[in-house]
Amino acid sequence: MRARLPIGLGAAAVVCVMAAACGSATPADSSTPTIAPSAIPAVAAGATRVLDWPEFGLDPQRSGVATGSTGITAGNVAQLHRLRVALPGTVDSSPVYLHGVAVAGASHDTIVVTTTYGRTLALDASTGKTLWAFTPPGYSSWAGSAQITTTSPLADPGRQFVYAASPNGLIHKLSLQNGSEASGWPVRVTLEPRREKLAAALNIDGRYVIATTGGYFGDAPPYQGHVALIDRSSGRLAGVFNTLCANRRALIVPSSCSASDSAILSRGGAVVEPGGGRILLDTGNGPWNGSTNFGDSVLELSVPGLRLRQSFTPVNQAHLNETDTDLGSSAPAVLGGDRVMLAGKDGILRVLALSRLNGHAPGNTRALGGELQRLQIPGGGELFSAPAVWRHGGHTTAFVADEGGTAAYVLRGGRLLRAWQNSNPGTSPVMAGGLLYVYDLHQGGVNVYRPSSPRPLAKLPGSSGHWNSPIVADGHVVEPEGNGNDHSQSGTLDIFSVR
């Protein structure tokens, strides 16, 4: 992403930014309070077996945490059997996994991945064999180009279909049995796929699939980040919210809007609040005016209406926009206790009140500021990963990894305190079966931790990558590798399994 000048930022908004007078002032303190690692509760895998991992972050809240047993323990994690699978493309995202589903006429433990050029593959988890492959029509016209997708697929709750994106701006509903397209699909979610990238993972809220758009590396205008709701049954486009030109409620030709950018680029994309019916998302660089343009902001939208309920925008929004410091490089994380956290490319982790994102009652979207706390992210650089949030026995622990380190934070009295930190880089952490897994994007491999310790108890081998992140279920750790920006039409996937 490159720096761009603000477009259409009104004089009143500039005054608010300079004087911090249109909302609660941003706390000046960005120091990080600490607490002993013993504040993290003792953990033991639950009796329920973790059999499926149906979407990025495991659930619509993107918690990244499975509390049941995976079959992988501190005692056997270093002895897992490694199967390295060659793929016809790079999976610069995370897989999904379903135990014992009907595929190709038999029951298979099945991994589903989507490559950067939109090929979706179903693989047998035990052998790595390709059970079926879906290649979107028109594949050869963009394969090898800069037109890619890093969208993670999504398994339908009925376990008969999987949803996947392709770089031509379409969302597909594919049969798990054979990879064929369902009737009424695919669904178009952008009118300009060469400018509006499908980057974030798909999500689900009740009857709707949720897709979001961002921009490509370099931020070539025009494009607008937007949210699209798709009816899972019919394939009907049920709603659109544009984060720029928000007064327009349908897919728009990007050049027809006077503002550009405001990408929804984070790995988590739209995050569904507990109970459903509302989603949270944040945006990257773009103009802001509090009414139709919402660059560098957190937005709460209703589902299915996609009506803007409340928002948060930092007092230095204009500076973030000018310096290419996307607020929305990492999605909001719901902590519970009326708290939400987020961090962006400025290296600041912000804590907000879910009930009053900008310090004001819902409905006031013109106020700037209002965060309750600011802390440094582990490496002090930029955050592109999604945190994992573990809620247990009235306690909340959040695990955050970036290119400079990995850390654990404990929520106490509505504030985050850092319990431990190390210098091991990572993508989006996941916690499963009582262990924490973090992929090392630089050196490759997956560091495995006890949640209360900064020292890895094992490292699973592997190659370097980008936004790839692991899943853990049913006795397997599955980790794709490679960087989508290399524009390769081949890649690898590691499957680590209990013998």
C-alpha cells in the first residue's frame, strides 16, 4: 500500500483532526502495562473433540480459539508426521477442514484451500491427494498476473458446500462432493475486479455469506472498500455497504464515486458480533467526513440491512491517510466485557468500548477519537494479522503476532495488560487443544507454545510465506506457504498429523 493524499476531506473534519474537538481526546499514553504470565489461566483441552475448522478464525467472531481436544498435546507435538503437498498455486491465506464429509463418493477428512488465482482444491487430509479441483472460467486470462485473491474459503454449516473467491470478483458456491458450482451461483461482488481485490476471508451471519473488497498493492485508484451480503440459499446479492459514497447502497462503478480507497484489507474482514445481527469492520487509507466517507475507521453495521450504527475514527485520521498508515490492516477483535481491540500499521493497539465506539452513543458518526486505551503491538511495527481471543472462566487473553514478535495480553478491569512477549515473528495465531500455534512468515515453520509462556515448546518445520496461517483440528496441523505477491502458479502445503 502506498501513501495517498486525502480526497474530499472537509474543512470541519480538518479542524476536528487538528484540535481533537469533535470527540473524546485520544489518550496520550501509549505505554504498555504488564502483568505476570501466571495471570493467564491454566488450560487443559476439553473433552469435546475439535473435528472441524470451517472458516478463518474458526468462528464468525474470528476468535481463532478451539477449546476442545485436537489429539495433539505438548507430549506429542514434536513427533507429528509431516506430509508436504505440492499445489498448482500459492495459498496465501488459511485452509478450512471438515471431518468425515462425503467427497468423490466416499467419506474423507477434507482440507479445502483456494490459491491466489482462484483455483479451489479439496484434499484428503491423510494422503494429500486431490479429491477435486475447481478452476474458475477465465482462469488463463489472469493467471500469472498481479490480479490475485487472498480470500480464505468458508464451509457452509450444512457441510455440503464450500464458498470460495476468484480474482475476477466472483464468489462461488461449490459442492463438497465434486466441486461443481451450485445453481444460482457465482455471485459478483465488484464491478471492477482489476482494482477491487478480494483479500479478506469470507464470513457468515445466519443466512448470509459476507464478502468484502479492498485494493491491490500500490493503491491504484479508483476503488472503494465495500461489504456485500449474499443469500446462501439463492445466491442473491442481499445488500451492499460502500465505505466511500456510503449514501449509495449498491455495487458501484469505482470511477463514479468522487472518493477512492478505504480498503477492507485485513485478514478477518467483517467480524460478526456474538449472537449475530451486527458486524464490525475497519478500513484502510481513504478520506473521512463522518457521513459518506469512512477511511481509517471502525464501523458497526446491522445485518441484514447493513445500516451504519456507530463508528470510530482516530483524531489523527488525516495523518494516517497521508502517511499510508492504514488503521484497517488488522480487523477488530471482540474481547467481551464491552471491549474491542484493533491495531493497524501505526503499531498502536487501541481498546474501544463496543457500546460506544467513539465515546458517544450510537448514531453519532461524526465524532473523532474516543478510544479507552492505547498500547504498543509486540514488534512495534505494523500489524497485518488477526489476534486470537481466548475467553475462559471470566478471563480474556488475547494473542497477537506481527513481523517483530508475539505477545499475550490479559484483559483486567476493561484494560489490556501484556503478560509476555518475545521476538518471534508471526501471522494470525490460533489456539487449539490447549496449545498456541503461530506461523513464522520469515523463517518458515510453526512455533507451538503453552499459552502462558513466551518460549516455544516445539517448532514444526516449513518454508516462508506472507499472510498464510495455520489451522488445527482432528489430529492435524495444516499450514500453507508462499507469498501471493510472487505471482507463482505453484505452491506447497504442510500437513502435520498424529501418527
